[in-house]
Amino acid sequence: MVVEERWLQLVLALAGGLAAELLHWYGLARKPGGVKPYQKRVLYWMTTLGMIGLGGLMPVLYISGAASALLCFHLGAAPPLLLQKVVSAVPQAAQPMGPTRNEPSLREFFRW
């Protein structure tokens, strides 16, 4: 299916970003400890919404004119997945000194 309308490209890309984030939260739920450390903290929900929004922005940046619906969906799913891979691959520079925090970090949130 070829999509020419910008708003529909945006909706399809948002659906791709949403699918990637649903996969992220599903992956977190399958880990020991689950989603409990993240589910009530605003930071993680804002990060999730930001990832979905970033996915929705991709057709605006990459596509000029008509594009396939599948391409729009893929462009929406790619940024959350790529950022997750980048964050999880970067080595941690140093361990924090002093008392440890009980709350998870954004780095741990991206490692699903």
C-alpha cells in the first residue's frame, strides 16, 4: 500500500514506535524484577513517549512524497530499537561511589 498523505505516514510511524515500545515493556516484564521498578516512575513513561514521538518524526525527516506503509512503520520502529542497542552497548565508565541507589537507572531501563 502506498501512502501519500503526510498525516497517515506519521500515524503509521507512530504505530511502529508504539510497537517497538510495547516490545520493550514486554521484554522488561520477562526479566527478573519485571516492570515494577519502572511502572510508577514518570521518567520512564516520558522516555517511552519520547521514543514513540521520535519514531513518528522519522517519515517527516526521511520521506518526501509517497512511501509504502511498511516503510513508514519500519521508520517508526527503528529509532527506539537503535537507541536501545546503542545505550546497552556503551560500556559504563565508572561505578558510582558512596551509597547505592535503589532505583533503576535509564541505562538499566534500556537493557531489556
